[in-house]
Amino acid sequence: MAALARGGRTNFYGFVLRLAARIPFLFIAGRMYGDDMLGRFAAALVVVELASQVAVLGQKRGLAQQLSEDDHRPPAYIVADAMALSIITSLLFTVLLLLFPEPMFPNGRNGDLAWLMPLSILPFALTEVALAACAYRYDIGATVRSRALVEPWAISIGAGALFFVVPDSGLEVAYMISILAASIAAFLPAIRHYGLPRGWSPHPVRVFHLAMRNLPLAGADAVEWGTRKLDLAILAQFATPAQVGVYFAVQQVATLAQKLKTSFDPILGPVITSALKLGDRSAIARQVSQVGFWIVAMQAGVALALAIPGEAVMGLLGPDFVSGTGALSILLVAEVVAALAVVSEAALVYIARKRNLIVSLATIAFQAVLTVGFMLAIDAYDLPEYLRMPAAALALAISLAGASIAKSVMLSRILGEPVNNLRWGLVIAAIPAAAVGWVATLLPEWLELLVGIPAILLTYGAIIWFIGFREEDRVLFRRNISADDAAKEDLATDSAER
């Protein structure tokens, strides 16, 4: 639990850094490039990032299990095998999208350099493998530097500078620069931890077996990522580029809450695989429930702070983006209800891969049917076009709620232990914070942002700390936890449960 707290705390600082860098990018993209160009960029980005996620082939989580189980080969060789597999899959997807770029541009392309975006697939996939390798050594700082510092600041600075050089393709080129920069920041610590794989050579049969073993993980990763992007992809088929651009900006703001979940991803996998190796299933249930509550507690505060002054938040990007306020509120709620599903999946991918994949596939299929149904209903009943964005967000929220229930129940039955992340303290903290937020909306817009958002967060944070948190919850915010302290925390948790 102490390792989870240290890793989550480190990556939480990364979340704050990512927040500080993401806002300038959205401001630059909205104010300088406009919602039309942002929409075309977003449509291409969905396809490229999906290919990148599949090219990783589940190794973001699978590598931890491979390193923990294989005691016969040098760790550098295991990492090299993972890199070789990602190189093969990445090159395959890169060639396919270069030959058939049409899926990336359903509403046209921004400029002559937009077709280069598939070249980012290879460095993206290798970065994921390198960061997974670092996480196995509990080096979460590598992920923070690469994903929360280098990548978002590179795309923000690049987008601003390239507007004056290649204004038609500035967003696309800035994205590729950010991925390359993040890969460099990931490779350096990975080499420091494992060294170069001297004497290693790729073996086709070994790489093939690795691919087959990781297919369920790859499917689960692709589906989890796809549920957050499928709404945008379907919306691009029914809506104008401007609406797609606004919805993409909404997603980027709402994703800030989701990144709190990913703060624990790099450390949760290695901790769970260690517990599995010891056969300690009660520890897994305790870890999943604890991390699930941490995530929901933080996500709920962020959701309140962004949703209540939503019009002012979206207005920062430009007046055309205020129309996405309703969709923003729904997406923020969706991220909160999804927390239990994603932390449950962190354990299910190791102990029930196929069943987890079936639930994930059912979730994304249900979301697709629901989203398309909403879009067709808007056409059939001649409803206002602005309803498309909240309809797509609502389909996502309903699907994620169902997945949370299904996956938590499945994990609880497998472990024989209860898995739950909800407590009354969350409601007790949310009500006064919402009241403070309502008062803030009565202020001028600039005060609503500068005073209202901190006031909401401080109100919620103070109440959740004193009423919602137990002693074992506060370990997340302690520094320099010793081994004895960690043992005491685990003992206290065990006693409380008994």
C-alpha cells in the first residue's frame, strides 16, 4: 500500500504538471487554429492513437507480469523482446495508414503535412514499453517526465510556434514533435535501469508467443481507450468539423479527471503482479478498493471544480466552445462512475483476461449502438444539432456505469472479497462544495475562475480530508514512508476489515 501511495503521489504531481501544460495547448488550438481545424485534427488523431494503442499490444501492463515470472533470462532481454514486438506491429499500422489515409480524414485534412501523422505510431508504442519497464522498477518519475512534462509542453509550444511557420498543419506537426520528445525522455531512464541488451537477438517464435499471450491484454487496452474515443469518432460521421472540434476540446478538459486514474496505472500493475505471485488475493481486493476510493475522491473534486463553472472554463478557449458545456458536465460524471471499472480491470487483466475482454467488448459495442441510436434519433425527430455532443457524452456515461458494475462484481466473486470504492463521505463533501460553486457562478466570469474553482476545491478537500478519509487513506499524502510505517498501515487496514 505504501508503494501504491508513493507511486500515485509522484504521478499526481505529474497530473498537476499535465494540467498546467494542457490548458495552454487548448487555448492556442482554440484561439489561433479555430474549431474547424481542431475538429479535423481530432478526427485524424483518433485513428492514429487507436493504431498506436493496438501496436503496444498490451505490453503496458503485460510487461510487468513477464518480468515477474521469467527468472531465467536477463531483464534487458525481456524488455528487448517487448520492443521488437512493438516495432513489428507499429510498422504494420504505419504502412497501412500511409497507404490508406482516408479513415483519418472523414471531413478533409488541414494541410499538406497532415498525412505524416502515422509516423508517430512507432515512437508512441516504444515509449509505452519503455515506461512500463521503468514502472516495474517503481520509477514513476520517468512517466511523469515523459507524459506529464515533456509531451504536453512540447505540443503546446510547438503548436504556438508552428502557427507562424506551417499554419495549415501546425497541430499535426506539433503532435509528432511531442511524441518524439516524449520517447527520448522515456528511453533514457529505461536504458539506465536495464542497460543495453548485449548478446540479445530477436527470435521469431518467441516474439510470436509473446504476441499471442498479450492479445487479451491488447484487446482490453484498446477497448478501454476506445470507449473514450468512440464517441468522437462516431460524432465525426454525423456532425460538422466545428462541432467535432468543440467536442474534442471538451474531451481534453474532461480527460484531466481521467488522468488522475492513470496516476496509479504505472505502479498498480507491478504491485498486483507481486501479490499474485504470493497468492495473496485479499491484498489485491484491498489494493483495488483503496486505489479506487483515492481516484473517485480526487476525480469528484476535479469534476465539481470544472463542471459548475463550465461555461467560464470553455469560454477560455473561445466563444464558439461554450456550446460544449453540457457535454463537459456529462463527461466529468462519466469519469467518476468509470473509476471502479478501470481499477477492477487492473486486476482482471491478470486473473481473468478473457472474461474481462468479453465485458469490455460488450461495453464498447453497447456504447456504439447507443451513440449511433442517439445520432439517428436526432435526425429522425429533427432535434437541434447542438444536442449531438451531450448525446454522445451520455452514451459514454451509461456504458461506463454498466462496465463498473459488471467488472467490480466479477472481481469480487473471483477474489472472494468485497471490492468497493464508494463511501458516504464523498456525498457529504460534494454537497457543500456544489453550494460554493453555485455562489461562484453569480460572480463575474474572471472571478468565477480565479476564485470559484479554488474555493470549490478547498471546500471539498477540507471536508473529504476530515470526514471522508480514514487513517489508511491519508498515507497517500505522506512523504518518506518507512517500511515500519507501511507495515503499520497494512496492519491497521487488516484490523479495520476484520
